[in-house]
Amino acid sequence: MALYGKTPSAKRSKPSYAYAIVGVALVLFLFGIVGWLFLNLKKSSEIFRENIQLHAWIAPSASKKQIDSLEKFISSQPFVKKAEYVTKEKAVAKWNAENDSSWKKFITNNPLPESVDFYVKAEYMEKDSLIQLGQILESNFAGIVSEFQYHKETITNVSSLTKYVASFILIVAIILSIIVIISIDNTIRLAMYSNRFLIKTMQMVGATRSFIARPLNVRAIINGLIAAGIAIAAVFAVIILVEKFVPWIKLLRDTSNMFIIIIGIIILGVSISWFSTQRSVLKYLKMKLDDLY
């Protein structure tokens, strides 16, 4: 029995595990990169939408008390990220900073109105939500708010583009997930192929199915964790490299997104490795000895 444990088939099983770990790690790495690209696209879309400025233009007849009430109301809304009362002087300063200031030679009076400028969270930057917000402001502050203005065309275009790109990436992610599952399954099955005689021999000497499967399943979980660790390290190495050459990518870094990528890679690597191993063990247990050759 001591000699049996050192048969060529037993020795051959060790390298196949190493190949399986590397193969699974490569597939998980690809999955992690695509996931990072998808989450970055979502994050960049949110940042862009949250930097679109909305204007509640104030009527010339509005008093300071009414303006303060309007600003307080807007600032207190849970979906508002930042609000600012822009006086006529601030409006002129902003205009001059962004445009030609030669208009002063022809116009002596300040034609720019006062306003409360604010930004809202990305999920509220939708056409329907903004129409509803405008109706609330114009009804609750009639005579104070002369007009609620936002870049309708920009918001519509951004919303449409985001939906199209998100749909495309979602389709790619689904296709990639299927490829990942199939690739990992085939890699694990190939690794288990070298253990087919060991599995069958243990069954022939009276070992139960759970006794045979337990060490192989434990090994599959360990291999899945090792492969996931390699993939995570490789993904973060690529992210750091990309951020080094494209510094603005750092602005998209999000701890929760990184956590999602790590957990996703670990769950995918471990669960598919365990499932494929379990399936292979059951397959070889059901096969006749002659069919293993």
C-alpha cells in the first residue's frame, strides 16, 4: 500500500493542480478587469452627472428673507449635494471668469439675475425627477423663483449614452461570466482527470462518497482561494499601473467598488472550483473501471 501511494498517476496530479490554479487565476483576472471597467464607467457617469449645475433664478422683486428661505429649502433636500446663493456680483464674476468681459464697455447696469445654484445626486439627475423638482420650486416659491433651469439636452444625452453603454457592458459581462464559468469548469475537470483512478480505487476498497469527496473539495476550495488571490493581486497591479500613466483615473477609485471586485473574484473562484470538483468526483464514481482508460 505504501508503494501504491507513489504511483505515477498520483505524481502527475500535482502539476495539474498547479496548471489549474494558474488557469483559473487568468480567467478570474480577466473577469476582475472587466468588472473594474464596468464599475469605473458607472462611477465616471455619476461624477459627471453630479457636476451638472442647476439654477433656480430669483425674481428681482424677491426679498432677502424670501431668498434665504429658498436657499434653506433647497439645501435641506436629501438629494441635494451642494447649494449656493449667487448674488448679482458673484454672477458677474463667474461670467467674466468664463467669458469675454468686454460687455462692460457697452452695458453699465448688471443684467445678470441672482440665483440659487445647486447640484443633485446622480440618481436624481433624470429628466422626470428634474421636471418634478421644478414644479415643486415654482409652486412653493411663486413670485420668488422666476425660472428653474438646467441643461436639458446634456442631461438627456448623458442619460441615453449611459444606458446604452451600460447595456452593452452588461451583455459583455454576461457573456464573459458564461465563458469564465465554462473555462474554470473545464480547467478543474482536466485537473481531476488525473485523479480518476485514485477516486475509483478508494470506492472499490469501501470508502464512502463523502469520504472520497471531502479532501478533494477542501483542496478545490484552497486552490480557488489561491487562484483568487493571484487574480486579485494581478488586477490591483494593473489598476496601479493604469493610474500611474493616467492620473485622473484615481478620481474614480472607490473603496466599495474595490470590495465588490475582491468579493466577486473570491466567490466565483471558490464556488466554481468546488462545484466542478464535486461534479467530477460524482462522475468518476458512477463510471465503470474499464471506462476510465
